[in-house]
Amino acid sequence: MGATLISVSDSANSLYADGQFESARTLFESLAEKGTSDPALYYNIGNCYTRLGQLGEARLWFERSLLFDPRNEETLHNLEWLNTRLTDALPPPNDALLHWIGNQLRAILAPEHWGLFAGVLLAGAFVLLVLRKFKRPALSWRLPLTLSSIGLVLLLAAQMSIPQSDKVVVVSNNSYGYSAPDANGKRIVLLSEGSAGRLVRASEGWFYIALGDGRQAWFSSDHWDRVLPITPR
Amino acid sequence: MLLATGLVAQEVQLTARSSRTSVGLDEPFRVTFSSNARGGELSPPNFEHFIVVGGPYRSQQTQIINGSMSFSQELTYQLVAQEEGTFTIGPATFESKGKRFKSNTLTIQVKAGVKRKRATSKAKTVGFEVAILSSKKEVFVGEPVVLLFTATLFEQVRDLNMLQTPNFENVLQQQLDFEQQSRRERIGSKIATVLDFDKRLIIPNKPGTLGGQELKITGAVQKPTGRRDFFNMPLMRWEQEVATAKIPAVKIKPLPAPQPLGYSGAVGELKLVRELSRTSVNGNESITLKLRIEGSGNFNTISVPDLIPPQGFDLYDPKFNEKIRYSERGVRGYKEYEYLLVPQFKGQFILPQMQWTYFDVKKGDYETITLEETTLIVTGDTLNASAAEGNGTMPKVQREVTSIDNDIRFLQEVDENTRHEEQPLLWIWAILGLVLLGWLLQLVSFNTRKKSPEAARAAVKKAINTAWKTNDPEAVGKMLNALEEELVRKGIAKENISLFALNEVLGTALGTQVNTLIEKLQLALYAPSATGSNEEWLNEFNALWEQL
């Protein structure tokens, strides 16, 4: 299984190097469909879309990559490069506080590493408590209490650092915003490819999206894609 | 003829008199001011409620009778009443050699009945008539109407003047370029001259009926005096007359409801046009976009809709062009915004679809014009080159392009075994649950000791035995504390522990044994080198603990 996957990745790299970006994208996305969730894979898919001129899709995949690896310099570079080509795209609203804290924590350690530390400390506290109960009643309560507290904090950090995002990105050329979830409704905004917003709610083919300039409108979900969950097209 | 007594100041006499004291509406009458003084300045009053249709006529007269010379000067005005009622004409003033004199006032009664009386005999007596003819009897709000002002002259008429223009209410009014025309027509048994003397275009802006004040025209009509001259020709005189025209009954209909979303009030036969100078440009070129409303309609209130700008272009403030011509066919022309689009990036950009709604007076319904999306193509490499020059014409964000690499980074190595689990921290939460359970157990154990004294006593005994067998250095202290705590529970305070108190509470035998053990333990505690602990003490403690 592993050998097969590696050959797919190598094949995609070769195709990309040969300028066959569409084929490379297809292979990379097949990996994502099979469950590979390496941020480098998302980054590579973003590169393919950039080469293909689909800058909205490219932004979407770079955002996905940054979600799991917020300090990846190459991804940050490519996203900045993309932003200079998407000057008319509307930037998303600022992150919610909890999402921002999660990003900062994730920039320090991956969620599973936070979880590992928390698990070790909590397991230690549990062992001490069992000992105190059944073997060493004279054992002080202070040590298990300290371990429990630190472990709990680390567990919360691990939980908060799990990637979460309500960000959505325009992946078609343009997307009209309507006052109601109806194509015959009043058009109130036109967004270009690569514009981003926050998904407030979804309803039968329509997204109600909060934009960075404070406006909110209904958009056809065909023109947008969520950063999470990751769904290759 | 009325002669009113004037104000007399020494030898100067100033009087005012009127040809009639009771007149009908639109019936001319004369007011004359006379003075017997030479020189000076005679000033008329303000003829409020009246219109001056003739004059002023000045006359002077000098008479010498029996060697006595007299002088008089007169100032005459011909007036027409504007409304019914009783009105006072104020005094005229005469200034001479720094002195000021005033005439008497005149009271004039104006009646409508006099006018009606005239109306019945109009055909015989009226020299001319005026009328306002409307091009339409019913229009929508915003739909133009042409009004033609005509005068029908039954007699010779001269000096036709417009006394009162019809101030139409709630309309936009525009006088049309028009050459006066006259023609001969038979009206009843008379041949009359019909004169078209004015033409106006009005655009109503409120529903209802066209309203405003009447049109009043004055003119001098030639009429026979009934006398003949030396050659037996009839003698004629000129009489001032006023003719009135009513506002034509034009019904102004409101626009149908409900009005479509985005309708801004345009009415007529209109077009919305979007013209592009080109749809494909190089980076150093620009596109001229004209957005224009043209046709016939209420251009006074129409505004050109805002352009939904295309992405990827800089849009400068538009230039406004307008050409509007008022004619009998309505208001025709165009209003136009001319935009300059300067490309910022290479690629294909969409000029978005636009919609604009107006009311079509021909169809009697709202029409929506849709301008479809247009693709604009920007090619060439000049955009980046001109940005690098930094000539200040490019937006700031584009200059930043030069500060980063001109290309994206290459691919990264993919670890294909990386998997993100759906619930990555589930096992840790499970551990947290175990920890909480551990703490709960500690809490339950504590509570159990508190609730069951026997269990607590057994636990203490067990702890002391364990400490004793493991040679815990604190074993003696723990045993002593346990005994003292137990005695406290029996009602003997620590400071009161003595043989007497123990015998009294526990009985002589048990009290003595406990006292002995306590003394041994205290000695061992404070002088450990003097006495060593042994198994007997533990046995004694266990035996006494059971009895206590």
C-alpha cells in the first residue's frame, strides 16, 4: 500500500515537472481522496491549480495546507504571491479569537503532540492516585494534583489546536451575492475568484456568507468551497 | 364718474378718481390722479389686487378765464381686477419743493356677476378669446404633454400682452422654440383670426389633474363709436379687454403598482446602452466604456445607473455627457457616463451583467433592459514592466509584486502515510476520565472514614502496625498521637491526660495500662536513645486499642 502511494506521489511530481499540471493535480487529489492528509499534499495541489490559472482553487488548497502547518514558509510565500494576483478578491473577516488561539498553538506543536504530552501527564497522575489509594496511603496528594492540572491544560491546548475553519473561498470566476437564497433575488454584490468569507449557515445549495467588509449575502454553493472539510473535486 | 375730495394743502390740490366703483372680473376701468400744482413728481400707489393693463397716460392743461390762469396735470391707469371682493386703492403721492402731499383713497367693489353678464353676450361684445390646447387628455406621471396657447381675434386687436402666465403645479415646464402663426378661420358666423402665440412642454410629476392659475391676456380692441366722420366713415375707438383661458383638463395617471425592484422613475421610450471601445487590450492600453440612456422620456429626473465595475481594472471618475432637446415630440436626447478602464493584471475579466428598468409609455408597462456579461481580455507583459518603473500611476499593491519572487515555490515532499484521525484526542479524554475517577476514589475513601468510626479506627491501627513493622522513625509519634486522639474522643483533653483522669474515665485497670504505655511512648519520643521500641509495645497498643 505504502509503495503504491509513494509511486503515485512521485509520478505526480514528475508530471508537474514536465508541465502536465492537470494530470499532476489529478494524481495528487487521488491521494487526498484516499485519505492522505499531509499539508505538503495540499500545498502541491495548490501549486497545480496556480499553474492551471485557477487561482480560487489554488487559494483554497493553500489555506488548507496552512491550516495544518501554519508556519510553512513556502506555503506562506505562495499564498502571498497569489494575493498579489487576486487584488480584487475580497479578503475574509478576521479569525474568531478561539480559532486564532488554535492557530498559534498549532504553530507551536501539532495537536497530536499536545495530546501526547497531556496523555503522559494524565496517565502519571492516574498511576499516583491508584498507588495512593491502594498501596501508599501516605503518599502526598500534591504531586497527582499538579500532574492532573498540567495535563488538563495541555489537553485543552490539544483540543483547541485541532484545525477548525468556517472559511469559504470563491472557486469560480465570479459569484453573485443575493439578498435571499434565490437566483431571482436582488443582487447585492459580485465577488471575484479567490474572495473569501465565513460561512454563517448553509441551506439547500446556498451559503449565507459573512464578508470581510461587514456585508452578508447568499451565494450559490456551486461557486464556493469550504476550507474544511477537505473535499477534492 | 366719481369725484372724490382730495387732500388740500394750501394751494396744492391732489385728487384720485375712478371711472367705476363696481366692476366685474377682467373688466377694465380707469383710475386718474390729478394735481393743480406745476412741477413736482406725482407717484401712483401700489395697485394691489389689480393688474395695470394700460397707462400711465399723462396730460397737462392750462386755462385762462377772465384773466385768471389755472393749471392741472393728470395721471391715468387702466386696471383689471384679479379677484372678487372689495379692495382699496391707496393714495397717490405728490412731492414738490420738499413737501409731500397725498391723495384720497378709492374703494372698488369687484363682482364675478358682472363677468358672467358679459359672458352671455360674448359673441357680440368680446373682441378676442384665448385658449390652451393640450396634446393629450390622459398621461402617466413623467409623460410629456404639449400645450398650445391660441388667441382667436374677432375684431382688430393690438397690443396683446400676457397679463398672467399659467403657473402649472407639480410639473416641469419648458417653453418650446416656436414661430407665431396666424390663420383665418370661420367660427360660427364670423371670420376670425386664430393666432398661435406660445407652445410649452410640460412633464407632470404627480398624479391627479393638471392645475395652476389661469392664463390672462390683455389687448386693445377696435370698436365702433356709433358715429361717423366727415366722409361718412364710422368712427372707431380702442378699448382695452382681458381674456382668460382655463387650464386644460388633463388627467395625470399614476404609474402602475407594484413598481419593480430597482425602478428609479424613468418614463418614456428609452434604451440603456453600454459601449466598449474594445474588449481585448494590451497592458499599456485602456478601455473606454460608455453607459448611456437614450431615447425620449423624462430626462429631467432620469439618472444613469451606476456601473458594476469589472475586476482587474482601475476605474477613474467618469465624464458626464448630456444632450437633451425639448420638442413637440417630447424630451429627446441622452445622458451618458464615460468611464476609463485601466487594466491592472493580465487575464480574462468579466464585465458583470447589468439591469435597468423604466416605464414604457407606449406599452403602458415596465420594461427591464438587461446588458449581458462581457469578457474583457488583458494581454501583454507591460503591466509588470510599468509597475517596476515606479512612476506612481500603478496601485500600491501591484508595486509589492516586485518585492517578492516572481514565481511560486516548487513542490514539497509528501508523506503519504500521514492521516488525520476523525477523533485524534479521544484516548486522552479517556485517560482524563480515569484521572477523574482516581480523584473520586480519593474523595470516597475520605468520606468513608468520616462516616464509619470503626473503619477509621481500623485504618489507624493498620497504619500504625505498618509503620511499626517498616521501622518508620515516626511510628512512635503516630502511636502516641493515635492514643491521644482516641482519648480526646473519650472526653479527655490532651493537656489533662493523667493517671487520675484515665482511671476515672476508663476504669482503674485499663486506665493504668494506657497511662503506662503513654509514658513509655513519650519517653521513647523525647529520649529515643534511652529506650528502644519493641514488639511488646505494639502488642500492648493493639490490645488496648481494641478495649478503647
